[in-house]
Amino acid sequence: MQTAYQFPPAILLVHFLMACLAMATTNITMDQSSLLTFKAHMNLEPSHILSNNWSVSTSVCKWIGVTCDILNHRVTALDISSMNLTGNIPPQLGNLPFLDSLNLSRNDFQGSLPRDFIQLQRLRIVDFGFNSLSGQIPSWFGFLPKLQVLYLRNNSFTGLIPPFLSNISTLQDLDLSFNPLQGKIPEEIGDLHDLRTLKLQYNRLSGVIPSAIFNISTLEILALTGNNLSGEIPSSLSECSQLQLLDLSYNKFSGSIPGEISNLKTLEILRLRSNYLTGAIPQELGNLRNVARLAIGGNFLTGSIPASIFNISSLKYLDISSCNLSGTLPTNMCTDGTHLEVVYLHLNQLYGQLPTRIHQCSKLQILSLTNNSFSGQIPREIGNLTLLTALYASTNKLTGVIPQEIGNLYNLEYLDLGHNYLGGSMPTGFFNLSKLILVTLSHNQLSGNLPVSFGYGLPNLEELYMTVNSFSGRIPDSISNSSKLSIINFSFNNFTGQISNSFGELRFLEILYLNGNNLTSASPELSFISSLTNCRFLRTLSVNGNPLSGILPASVGNMSSSLRFLYAVNCDLRGTIPYEIGNLSNLIDLSLFQNHLTGLIPSTVRNMRSLQALVIFGNKLSGSIPVSICELENLYGLLLQQNQMSGSIPGCIGNLTTLYYLYLDSNRFISGIPVNLWQLKNLLELNLSSNLLSGFIPPEIGNLKVANLVDLSVNQFSGIIPSTVGGLQKLVNLSLANNKLQGSIPDSIGNMLNLEDLDISHNNLSGMIPTSLEALQYLTYLNVSFNRLSGEIPSGGPFKNFMNQSFMFNEGLCGDPRYNVPPCRTISNKRSKRKTMLQGVFIMLGTLALILFLALTYAFVRYRRKYNVLTETDLLSTIIPLRVSYYEIFEATDGYSESNLLGTGSFGSVYRGTLKMGKDVAIKVFNLQLQNAFKSFEVECEVFRNLRHRNLCKVVSSCSNLDFKALVLDYMSNGSLEKWLYSHNYYLDMKQRISIMIDVAAALEYLHHDYSTPIIHCDLKPSNVLLDDDMVAHLSDFGIAKLLCQGECVAHTVTLSTMGYIAPEYGSRGLVSTSCDVYSYGIMLMEVFTRMKPSDETFSGDLSLRSWVYGNVPNAVFQIIDSNLLSSDEDHFHEKLDCLCSIMELALNCSMESSKERINMKNVVATLKKIQNQLLAYYA
């Protein structure tokens, strides 16, 4: 009998389903709440897709990016990648217990990952790549038991790779690339036995590859590119039998390439580029039958290319460039069945002819053979490579003609055949290669005309280099149809005809070189100039050496505001310089010399405020020098010689403090030299010869301390030669000939130790030729003829090389018969004996004086060494300045060989060299094409001229002329502080780092407080701190330094130093003071002890190196310092950590936002030395 309590099964089922639905509704509401909280933490994307879609009015399972389980209606996957989202990830996202896959990649989420994610125990896939997440990699990843995929690439995670990742036994794909992770790869990674992909590229990892990694038999991809890993490539990697991709490029691996790599039968990609690998390429690489990409270039390999490599039928990409390989190309390089698409063989020492079977590489797209020694002709068969897009074969020894068949390469975009010995005319088919973007044919022996249809078949051409050939005929008007052209160089050919106005139709034209041809103008007004006003991006125009025979039109002032260089030298230009030329406000160099220009220099030149060189000599210009020239505050060269100018030299020229070269010779200037001119303390060459100048030569001539040429000859100067001229110790050429000078030759000329040419002939000088001139060891030309000199001609030093022409028409001179002068009178025996006795006495006294001088000098040097101001070498160079010529610099650097290149900077390059005397030096060669390079040279000369300090780089000498400027400095064998901080082969311990930073601080203290005029370095950074043999630091590179005037505490500048080190007031308002250096020093102090650059990718938005340090001092200093500095298990750990904390606090005090709140360098030095003493006590 049934009771009332028995319900039908259908009713029970309904009740059960209703209960489940209620529970599901509750659970999905929890998921919804978590996601809405996440949304609240986002700065939503511009399209507001999520803001409109993620709302309570819609089921969470229908939200964009959300996937739910069908049975229990819980969120199982969240994918909101690539939606331009920003903000932080809240802990509530950890309240999605059914979440299986989480993809937030390619957004801009910031901050650290919340620990609450440890609750997501079902997670299999996590992708946080391409965000701005920071902090250390969280430990909770090790507690996600089902995790298979973990992508954290392209973020700002710091610290070490955590060993606890090995706890994730299910992990298959791990990608931590592009983070500033440091330290070694943990051995524990080898415990991930299911791992298929391990990508750790572009971190800061060091040490060797742990051998345990090669125990992972499932590993398919191992990518460790762009780290500081070192040691040999282990042969045990062959145990990874499933490996398909091995990328160890851009590390510091050494030793040979292990032949065991050939055992990786499944390998498809092998990249070992840019390491320190040596030895020959192993033949066994030919056994890698499945390899499609092989890149081993940029190493120090030797021998030839093994033929076995070209037996790999699957090979598509081959890079063996920059390896110093020799020999010929293997004959089997191109055979039937070859799949080669890209071949890079440039920068080797390969030779021989190019293979005629090259056509069998039928799939070849890029072939680079540049900088080898290939010879013979370009094979005609190359025309069968119809897929070829780039052919680079410059700087070889190729001969013959360019084959007609090259016209068949209809996919060709880049062609570089420059610097060979190719001749003949261009093949007609070449001009129909419509995809060409760049063509370089420079420095060959090519000839013939360009076809009339030139531009029609080359619509995509952007850069065209044909300089130094023998092309002739007209430049076709159709060139305008190559409408994308930005650079054209037709220099030094035999082109004739008119310069086409069609150049003006090239709207993207930036550089146009037509110099060294026989081109003319279509009209006397140089109509092509007017047409070029349409080229709004034009930066350089050079038409030198063409017989234009016209006038500069007023339209020249309408040319591009981008124009920097205008060259029209030896062009038979006539007429006047138009006033409108002043509109070229950004012009740097105006060179119009050796023409027939007449009239005045227009006063509008004052508007050309960027002008550095005004070179208009060899014309027929008249009138006076306009005062407006004095407003060109960047001018370094004013060359107005060989004109017909007159009037007085304006005194305001003395205000052009950047002036290095002043040539006003061969004009008709009158009156005296303005007093202000002698204030040009940076003047290197002064030529006022062949004018009508008069008056005295003032003692202020001695202010030209760095000048190497002074020529005041053929004028009407009178009076005496001032003795101060002897202070011009850099002077190489001095000519005061053909004036009315009187008095004697000053003894002080004997102090001009660099003097080569001295001409004081045709004056009224009297007295004796000073014997002090015998000390001028470089003097090769001397002319004192046509004066009233008397006495004995000296016979020592350079005088033994002079002939009678040097002394003619001085009736009172006597001496050696070879001078065609009478012998000097003999003295009686009695007087001779007396003279001998006196000479003996004087010799004895002189010897005693010399001994006393040497003893005092020794004591002085010891004293100065004690106080770190002037070394013995400094003292010697002060007494005897070292003179270095351009040719000695050229020889010392092996012709500026790249092997001697130490580095490049903002204004030039630095080379290592050895002078003739055997002295190793660093030679800083300035790139004069760069804006402000001259000013940088000027500043460094000014700074180094009088500074002497143990911790400043010492300038040994300089070499300067109109086209070349270099500083010769002491060579610092240990390189830069930057090298020691960031190269894995170098290491600085804590004691060395604080010692180096004390050295830098001492240098700044001297510059700011101990020199008569405060000097601001303006560009403090580790690369500008050099270390000598004893690891003593020397501050270098004063190229943008500022010298404050007496009593001045702040200056303005528009020259910015390196980003990241700039003080706030410097970067925003251009205000510089000694406090700016203090700020930069504080940033560098942080960098040295954290080993984190201020420009590191970690720092973006509001997070900077300073704010990062500030947020971790004092409680978490150990988390931010360089991990190599201190270990928690070493002695006196806490005391040493306190010292580091004090250093970080000092750095923060140096880098305060307000310049008034920063301490000065005297206090910095005192504080650091105190910390150093404490630290040394703990190490002791």
C-alpha cells in the first residue's frame, strides 16, 4: 500500500532541476560580480565594446570574450586580448573557480599579478603577454596543478626566473621572453619533463645553459636569443631528439660549433648568430636534412664554407655573413632541387668568380655578397633568378659589363653593385625594372647615356646612387616620373646639357648631388632653382663644378625650410647674392666660392641663424663686411678671402665666440685690427694677409692659444713683434712678412714648439736671430730675409737644414759659409781663454740649477700625486705639448679601421691608436656633418685647455683644420663603466663600484667648486666614465658642457643630454646649473648599484628608475640592488645592506625634483667616503 509520502519520480526530478538551476544562478552571479569588478578596474578601450556589452542586462555567458560551460553555466574561458585595455588586474578575478583559459594578452595592463589567482586550480592556459605587468614572477604559478601553457612575454617582470616553476609538472609551453629578468637559468627547469617550448629571449640572463635542460626529451623549441649567456654550446643538446628550433643568437657563447648538432634530425631552424664562436664550420651540419633556416653569421669563424651545407635540400635561408671566412663558393651551391631563398655571405674574405650555375637557385629572393673579393664578370645566368628581390654585390672586384639579362629580374627591388670595376653601358632592360626601390652603381667605370624614357620604367625608385662613373649625355626629363625619389647622386660623371626643371616635380626629394659634371642652366636665372622650390623636403643641394653661367635667382629664398646644405662652387655664377637668401633660416653651410659674384653681402644673412659656414671666397664681392654677420652665433667658418671688399673689419666679429676659421685675406680692408678680434680664443686659423691694414700688432695676439695659423703678411703693420706671440704654442704657421715691423725678433718665439713655417721677411727688424729658435724641432721653413738683422746665424736644431735664401739681404749677419754670409770675427786667444773659463763656470752653475729644478719638479709631482691633481705625464705635456698631425692620426688608427673603433657618440667616433712614439691613445674624431659638432669640439677644447684633475680624461693633443677635427686623449684600457656594468665578461664588486662613483664625484666637485669658472658636464652617464689600468675612473666627453660666467649660477641651453639622466628643469626649460649634474649623478648612482638603466623598458608612464628606488628604500633595498652584489648568506650581510641603503638614500637626495633641495658635490664626496670607510671595515 502506497503512503502519502511517496512522490512520483517526475516530481522529484523537477524539484532537483529547480534546485540545480537556483544554485547555478547563484554561482553565475558570483562569476558575473567578479568580471564586473574587473571591468571597474579597467580603462576601457576607445570603442567601448566592453562597457556596452558587459552589463547586468545581458547574461554573462553572452559577454564578449567570455565562454561558459554548457552543463553548469560557469565561466570557463576569458579572452579579451588585443582590445587596447589598460588598468590593473584586481584580485576578484581569482573568484572564477571553473576558469580553464585566461587570455589578457596585447593590452596594457599594469602592476603586479594578484595572489588570489592561486584559487584558479583548473587553469590550463595563461597568456598575459604584451602588457606592462611588473614585479617578480609570482610564486603561486607553482601551485596551479593543471597549467600547461604560460605566456608572460613582453612585460616588465624583474628578478630571477623562479625555480618553483619546476613544480608545474604539466607545463608544456613556457614563454618569458622580452622581460628584464636576470640571473641564471635555473637547473630545475630540467624537471619539466613534458615541456615542448621554452622561450627566454631578450632578457638579461647570464651564465651557462644548464645541462638538465637537454634531458627534456619532449623539447621542440629552445629560444634563448638576446641574453648574456656564455660558455661553450654543450654537445649534450643532441639528446633533445625532438628539437625543431634552436636559437642561441646574440649571446656570448664561445668555442666551436659542436658537430653533435647534426644529430638533431628534426631540427628545422638553427640560429647561432652574433656570438663569439670560433673554428671552422663543421661539415656535419650538412646532415641536418630538415633544416630550413641556418644562421651562424656574426661570429669569428675561419676556413671556407663547407660544401655539405648545400646538400641540405630543405634549406631556404642561409646567413654566414660577417664571419671572416675565406675561399671560393662551393660548386654545389646551386643545383637542381635547391630551395634557397635568402643567402647572406657579406663581410667575409671570399674570392673567385660567381658560379655560372647560379640560375639553378631558381627560388632565390635575396643574395648578399657585399664586402668580399669576388672577381670576374657577373654571370649572364643571373637573369634566370626571376624571383630575386635584392642583389647586393658592392665592394668586390667584379669586372666586365652588367649583363643584359639583369633586365629579366622583374621582381628586383634593391640593386647594389657599387665599388667594383664594372664598365660599359647600362643594359636597356634595366630601366624597365619597375619594382626597383634602391640602385647603387657608384664608383665603377660605367659609361653611356641614360635613356630618354629613364623615369617611365622606374616608378618606385627612391634612392639612386651613380656617382664616380663616366655617364654622359643629358639627364632625361622623364626622371620626374620616378616620383618617389628622395636621394639622387649623379656626382662626378660627364653629364651635359641643362639641369632639368623636372627635378622640381620630385616632391619627396631630400638630397640632390649633381656636382662634378658639365651641366648648364636653361636660363641665366637658373630656372632649375625656382623649380626646386616645390621640393619641400630638400635638405642638400650640390651643383659644384658645373658651368652654370648664371645668376642666383631671388627664388632661392623660397627653397625648402628643411634646406641645410647649399653648394654652388666653381659654377661661373655672376651677379649679386640675392637678399632673399636670408630666408634660408635652417641653412648650415653656404658655399659659393670660386665664382664671379659681385656686389655686397646682403644684410639679411642675419636671419640664417643656423649657419655654421659662410664660404664665398674667390669672387668679386665689394663693400664692407655687414655687421649683421655678427648675429650668426653658430658660425664656425667665415671665408671671404680673394674678393674686393673694403672698409674696416667690424669689431663685433669678436662676438662670434664659435668662430674657428677667419679668412679675410686678399681684399682691401683698411685701418687696424679691431681689439675684439683677439677675444676669439677658439680661433684656429686667422688670415688677414694682402690687405691695407695698419697699426700695431697688440700683445693680445697671445690670446689665440689654440690657433695653428696666423697670417698678417702684406699689410702695413708697424711697431714691434709683441713677445706674447711666443705663447701661441699650437701655432704651425706664422707669417708677418711684408710689413713695416721694427725692433728685434722676440726670444719667446722659441717657445712655439709646433711651429713649422715662420716668415718675417721684408720688414725693418734688427738685432740678432735668437738662439732660442734652435728649439723649434718642427720648423721646416724660415724666412728672415730683407731685414736689418746682424750677428751670428744659429747653427743648431732646424738651422742645419736651412739655406741662404732664408737669410738674404741682412748685411750684418755672419756664420756658416753655406748661408752666403761672411764668417764671424775670431776672438783673441786671451779673450778666448777667458771665455772658456766663463763657459765652464756657467756650465757648472747651469748643471747645479738643472739638478735643483729636477729635484723641485720631482717633489712637486709627488706632492700633486698625493692630492690627485696633476700627474707626471700631465706635467710633461704642460712643459712640452705633444703635436700630432692628421697623417699620424690616420696611420695610428690604420686609416680609421673598424677594428680600432672603440665607439660612437653624438658628434663623432672614438678610435684606438698608437702614436709614433709608441703611446696608446684614444682619438675622438668629430663628424663635422652633424649640427653642433664644431661647437662640441670648441667646448671640449675650452674645457680641457686648463683643467687638471686625476679623475678627468686628459687630452694629449688635438688636430684641427677646416675639414677635420680630432682630440687625442689618454687611452683608457679598461673601457667604460657601461661596459663593466652590462657585459657578462666583466664584473664590478661593491667596493669597486663605490670607489668609481667617488672618483666621478671628485671630478664633479672639482668642476663645480674648485675651478675658477664653474663647469657643468651636462651629459653624465656610465658610457662617459672611463676606467684606466688601475680601475680609476675618469670623466670624459664634455661635448655639450656649459661654462658659467663669473658669478653666474644658471644658464640656458637648447642642447639636451641623454634621456633618463636629465634634470627636470633642464629638459623642460633648458635651464642648466651645477644642480643638473648632481641630479644626473644621483640617477647614475642608482643605476650603478641596481644595474638598471633609466631607459629600461621596465620604466614607463609614472614609473621611473628614481620612483622605483624611492618606493623600495629603505625596506626593500635587497630587492632592487644588482643581484650579483650581495648574497644573504655572506658575512656582515645586514651591515653591507645598510651601506647600500645609505647609497640609495644619497642618490635620492641628489635627484630631488627641486634643484634647491639637492645637495652639492662636496657633500656627496664626503658622504660617499664615509660609507666607503664603513664598507671596507666590514669586508676587512
